[in-house]
Amino acid sequence: MCKPRALSATLPLLLLLLNSLFLTLVSAQTNKRSDWNTLTGNPPLVIAHGGFSGIFPDSSGAAYSLALQTSLPDVALWCDVQLTKDAAGICLPNVNLLNSTYVSIAIPNKTTSYSVNGVSTRGYFSVDYTLEDLSNVFLSQGVFSRSALLDANGYLILTVDDVVKSVAPQKPNLWLNIQHDAFYTQHKLSMRSYVLSVSRRVPVSYISSPEVGFLRSITTRFDPKITKLVFRFLNQDDTDPSTNQTYGSLLKNLTFIKTFASGILVPKEYIWPVDASLYLQQHTTLVSDAHKAGLEVYASDFSNDVVNSYNYSYDPLAEYLQFIDNGDFSVDGVLTDFPITPSEAIGCFAHLGANATRKDKTLIISKYGASGDYPACTDLAYKNAILDGADVLDCPVQISKDGIPFCLSSIDLFESTNVAQSSFSGYAMTIPEIKSSSGIFTFNLTWADIKGLTPSIINPYTKYTLFRNPKYKKAGTFVTLSDFLSLTKNHTSLSGVLIIVENAAYLAENQGFSVTDKVIDALRKAGYDKPGSQKVYIQSTNSSVLLKFKEKTNYELVYKIDETVSDAANAAVEDIKTFAGSVVINKDSVFPQNSGFITGATNTVPKLQASNLSVFVETFSNEFVSQAWDFFSDSTVEINSYIQGAGIDGVITDFPKTASRYSRNKCLNLGKNTPPYMEAVETGGLYSIISPQSLPPALAPIPPLTKSEVVEPPLPSVVAESAPASSPAAGTKSPPGNAQPKVTVCFFLSSMAVFVASLLLL
């Protein structure tokens, strides 16, 4: 029997224990949520702008479906609502249908002009057509830099109801954006009535608008626990038509915004401004100010295939992490054309920390150091490649006139120095054994001359007007092979060095240099001939070079196949095994492309690996134009697909930081639990759905590697060195060496073209 006195004595103790338990639970919940500096403590929201509009036409069924397939489970599907003449709500990115549909083909010669927010605009407008009128109008890819090959699949305009019922019936997380309420009011259409009506039929999670008046008119009709209202800011100098205030002035009154909205949606530059040179400035206080006012902050204008800021090194994942995992704040969501990238940022890469355990052991091999951010093969490029997490540092060995071996991306100084603007510009010559075009070659200048040149960052995608890190385009100094080896020897984070030897036969026969002997001597002097933690890789496209190293050393030999191959003949593989343990191939030898789409997978990697040859693949760059459309303009998706999909043994990259971060992400080695945004892409998946009438012409079959392409005669003997050890005086008319001088008008013009091109790059 319970005694009341005993109970009264123990009650305070019980209450104390319960209170302690409650505080423990609250503390645990708080600690769990504290990883995210969002307003609620929840992970940021991924908002798919018109679905996956970076690949498929905006607001198409395919775009919405791909967004659901590749993103976080709670991805929000964004619909820009437009109203038809009969008040149907359709999803299209703009009030003018011209840039997002083929309406001018379905309904020719029917353009009209209307005033939209005070701006006279000519085109096709939904207010002039019923839903039935638009039933045969196909959607188009509105961003002209993206591929239009998928447009011919005939994607039709969807209503808001269609998006929920047909595309996302199981897990609708719908975001309706009402951009032009005032415009529709002028045409006697009520966006307010439509929104209230559709919300009774389908679940609507978010409603945004850049018009204060519209949101204030509906704020009492929605429960913020079910539907959040979000005020959208446009450019700060633009004016809200419902208040005649600029968005810049409205930004100063967040407490007013809070009276009718749960959050704000702002262009990302409101948070991280970018200067005129495309470098980040200090972040603003907008996110913290809005959070203090109780407003969530969503950032817009994210896209993987535009130049954002050079601080991100063309890596879109780095940009998302800057907004959600910077240590100071996190936005509450991001609006993007490529929802897979913020999904992987949130699900796999956020909060990794500087000492995150490496989960993937694929070798990360630098391409001329971190040459995506600094001039190739300079001290800066090498030191930063080490900091960025490269496993193996590479040095393409060149020889100066006075016999000094040093690291440079090419034997031709035109490609990575300012030699065209130097006193040695008259040294241009053609050497058919090396290259078909003219160059100024390393063996015609002394090391002192070469070291005095200014490095020039390599810009492989200038035809797309994509340039690398302009602030550092001339930074750093060149290093000798011995300096390179001293640098690498002192860094225990490196697992090896890759020494690249080319043009050995020409240098032996025509310049009196044995590159192989000079490399072996430098490695010996640096202590690399003795067993140690770092491995030495010797790479060449010439089997004769590797055979020479095999005679004299025990280094790991790497054979580079310098053409695209679909397979390798058994005889070729057997011959490679006699002189190499690893092979370098290009990306197209793994996943061939046609018009930027992957057409399938070759047998090259399986064939080589079946013979115990490691396969390294090059070159992985961050620039979106370097990647197939299948990789969604995301360098991390590309790396993941080659490693998880093709099983390669090493990535050769000019941006080692991207590959190093990938190797540490939380979504690796999860087996069946791997999230969709960290699965390898389906090879040929996009190409297979291109409409037959839009397919590009078939390419010729890629041939396999044959034995005849591998077998070479032995290296020639070295001729006696007789040339003087100093460079000719500046302005000398007759270039040194066994080269062809500039004697024809045609060649003079080609040299002038190179000179002008070099000036343009500066």
C-alpha cells in the first residue's frame, strides 16, 4: 500500500529527475540540430527551379521527374504560375511564352505587345489563349547555351494540377511562384482566386511573390504550418508594382515583411556580393538579420553552367557549401536549375571538417599541379596541389639549352609562358618531329632565360570565354626537377611523384641530351632510388622510353595511350605488360560522346584491368564545358561516375581539391543505401531518349588499340653535345638548333597568329 508521506518525500526528487531528463532530451535535440545554422535547425531546402531545368525544358514533366529521381526526398518542385485566358494555371518560367516554348511554330504570326511592370514587351502571352489553344504547344530549352536535342521529345505544357497528380503524386512538395499578379489583374484575371482554388485541390507547401500586395491579400487564408508565404526580392533597384517601393528599400524593413510572410527569397548576391572582377566580397548580414526577425532566407539564381565567382574554381558544389556550411550561417534553401548538386552538398559534403576520413582510395594525380587555379608547373601550382589533397604530384620534364631538367607542361614555351612578348619572340620555329605548328622550344633557351620568363596560366576553354583565376594568371616561379623532388620529398601526405618524359628520341638525336639519364640521376640524388613511403611513377607515350627506364630502375612505369580507343587487342595488352604496370587513357576511351552526350561505355577499362594494369584517366576539370551533359555540369558527379561506374584506379586532374573532397564525402561505401545523388549516372541514359529525328549523325566506330601502335624501335643513341651553353643574344635573326627557320610568308603569318593569340590571353 502506498504511503502518502513517503510519496510527498520522494516527489521533489522525482520532479528533479524528470526535469533533468527533460533538459537532457532538449539538449540532445539542440545538439542534433546545431549542425545547421538555419532558422529552424533543419537542413536547407532544395528547390528545383522548373524541375531539373538545367537538362530538360523548364517545367516539363521530364524536368520534374528527373529532379525527384536525383535529389533529396523533400525536394520542392518550383512552378512559375501563368494564367490562361480561361483562368487555368500553367507552369511556365515567363509571362512571355517565346523563350520557353515553340508557340510561334504552333501559332505562327500572332505576337502582341503588352506592358509588363511598365516595360513594353512583345511576344506571345498566355492571357491570349485558352488551355485548349495551348494543348499542342511544345516546351523548349530556354537557355540557348544548353543542348536543345531533347526538345523534340514533345514535352507539353503542364497545369499545376498535372504536376502534382501526374509527376509527384506520392510526395508533392510544391512551390508556386506568382510573379505577375498585377499584370494578370490588368487582364481581368485573379491570381488570388486561382491560388486559393488550387490550394483546395492539391497540397501547396510554398507560395512566393515579388508583390507585397498579393501576399498580403492571401496571408490570412493560409496556415503557415501547412503553406509558407515567401516574399521574393528582385534586383535592389527594381520596384514592387504593388507598393512602388524599390526592393532595396523593402530590404531595410524586414519586420514589415514578417507581418505577411514566413521567409524571403533573394538573389544570392544579396548574401555573397561579387565584385566586377568576379571575386567574392565579404558576406552581408542579411541572413542573420532575417533570422533575428524570424524570417527564413532562401537564395536564388543558382546554376551549374554559368560563371559565378572565380573563388569557386568553376566547382558548383563549392558555391553551395559556401551558402550552407560556412561556419557563420546557413541559408534555409536554394533555388537551382541543377537540384542534384545542392542535394549532394547537403546530404554528403556539409560538415565534413578538415580532418574527415578518406573513404575512397582512388589515386588523385595532379595535372601540372593545381593548374586550374595557378600557372602550370610553378611552385604555387605544386604547393597548392599538395594542400588541396593530391596523392601524386606530376612533373613533365623538359630540358633547357644548358642541360637543366625542369618541370613545364610543354616543350613549347608558347603554351605556358610570356615568351611571345619577350626578347626571345624571334626564336619561333617549326619542328615537325615535335609538333606541326610553330613554337619556341625549351632546349633553345638556358635555364636562367626560362626562369626569367613570366608564367602564364593555361586557359583551355577560352573559346567559351571561360578563364581561370585571373588574379593569379602570372603568379609563381618555375622549378627545376631537383627542386620539385626536394619539395615532394618533404611532404608525407604525398604517396608518390609522377615524372613524365616525352620527346626523348628527338632530344637524344638532335640536342645531345639523354632525358632518361638526367631523370634517373635527379631521382638518385633526391634519394628516390632507395625504398621509401613515396612511389615513383615514370610516364610516357613512348614504349621505348619506358623500356629504357625498366633496364635501369625499378620504378612504376605508366604507359599513356594518346589516342581514343574503344578496346585493346590482346596482343597490345600483352606487349604493354612487358614494360608498364599502369596505363593512362582519356575520358572518351571510357565513356565516348556524341554532341556532348555519352553514348555508352567501352571495354577499355575492363580489358586493361583484367590483365592487372591499373588505369588512370585524364583530364578531370571543373569547367562545365569539359563534361558530358550526363554529368549535369557538376565535376563531382563526373568523378563519381568514373570511379563508381567505371571503376578506374586514378583520376588525373587540374583541380585536385575537387577530387580530394569527393574522396571524403559521407555518402561513399553505403551499398544499397547510397542516395540517388551519389549514384553513378546511367551511361547513355540521356542519349537513348533523344528523339530519333533529333539524333546527331552517328560517329565512326572508335578503333581498339593494336600492337603495332605500341611497339617502337629502341631509343637512339645520344649525339655528342656541341652547342654553346648560353642562349643567342636577343634579336638574333637565325634561330639555333636543327629547326626550320621562318622563311615563308605562310609561316610568318602563322607565327604572327600565335603572337596575337598570346597577347589576347594576357
